Amino acid sequence: MSAQRRNQEYVDGSVYRIRLHNFLTYGDAELFPGPRLNVVIGPNGTGKSSIVCALCVGLGGSTKVLGRADKMGDFVQHEKDSGFTEIELFFTRRNVVIRRNIFRDNRSTWQLDGKESTQNKVREVLSKAKIQIDNLCQFLPQDKVGDFSRMTPTQLLKATQAAIGNGELAEQQEEILKMEKENSTSNHDLVAARARLETKRSENLQRQRDVERIREQEARRVELANLKNKLLWVQYTEQRQKVDDLNRRKTVLKNRLRVR
């Protein structure tokens, strides 16, 4: 197959070339993965896992993703002070070469196309290439198979959406879940608000009854005061009548005495 025809089969973001220098079991090696399925075969200890490690480390993955070495310096070949991985990614317009220099003291530096760069710049390239080292549906190291088997259906769905799409599917799924959560929260708030409203209505009804009872009591107190005043007036009228009767009798008696 000609190089031109071979290149036509690559898709943007494909790993086009891998170089390892003083990296784990490799002193210096260069590999050229094909545009389709690639299989690495060999006995134990021949460096198959080293290639997987190089892809992870060289593409900005955390050492925790591999579940092996914790420190960057552990990937430097024994008795060497430094090493590097160089990974060339295919793009229709122009390939991009990502190089990560690693040192025994756990430092590392980045280069893009031979120029000093940063990990953030590398991440931008990986985003365009749709490479997700931390997604077990896209990159599954041997030591992480157990973690993959323990993923829930929801986690698998999210990881699959992120792996096959440009992020839109996962974002839409997250948006749907967010809306459902907000809707659930809104419904819960609505039920709670209705319960509070019903409580307030009951409280208001009880207050209205209390107000009516107080008004009735006040009306009775006013009526009682009026009745007391009427009673006093009646008593006064009766006593006045008795006084008037006595005065008339007195006058009559006086007149009788005079006649005699």
C-alpha cells in the first residue's frame, strides 16, 4: 500500500508514529501504527505494556490512569537520567508531534513540533484530536479493567457518549440530567410550597375564628356594661319613684295636721 493511499485511511487524531527513548524497557524505538486495528503481540516482559504507558504519559494522562508507577521518574529507563516519548498525531492539514521529556527527579517538559510548549497547549491538540486518555471507554489499560467492569450503566453511557462524539452528546445528556434534577427540585419545591400554603390557610382560618371569638367576647362585654348601666338607671328610677311617693305622702299628712 502506497504512503499516500495509507494516509487517506487515517482519520484526524489517529496515532501516526510513536517513539520511545530511555523509556521503561526501550532504549530507543520507533513504531508506526496502521490506520486500522493494531495488535501488539509478544512474550511477557518484551515491552507491550511499555507502549501503552508511553501513549498515556506522552498524551498527558495521569500516572493514576495506568495503575502502575506513581512517579514520572519511574518511567525513565534504569540507570538513565532522562528519557522521552514522542507521539505524532495525524491531521489532514498537518501532523502534530507531541514530545514529553521526563526526568529521573520526576520533572517533565513538553514540546509541540519541536518547540517548547505547555501541557495546556497539548490538551488543546488532544481535544481537537478527540483523544480522552482518562476515558476508560477509549483508553483501557490492563490494570484498569477491574475499574471498567465496576462502572455503572450511567457511567458507561456518559463515557461512551464522550468517546464517540465531539462532546455534544455528553453535554446534552448532562443538560438533560440537569433539567430533570431541576424539574424534580422544582416539583419538590412546589409540593413543599403547597404544603406551606395549606398550613398558612389553616393558620389563617384559625386566626379568623380567634378574631370572631374575640369580637364576640368584646360585644358581650359591651352589652354587659350597657346592661349594668341600665340596671343602675332602673334602680335609680325605682328609688326616685319611692322618694316621690314618700314626698307626696308627707305633703298629705302635713295637710291633715293643719286641718285639725
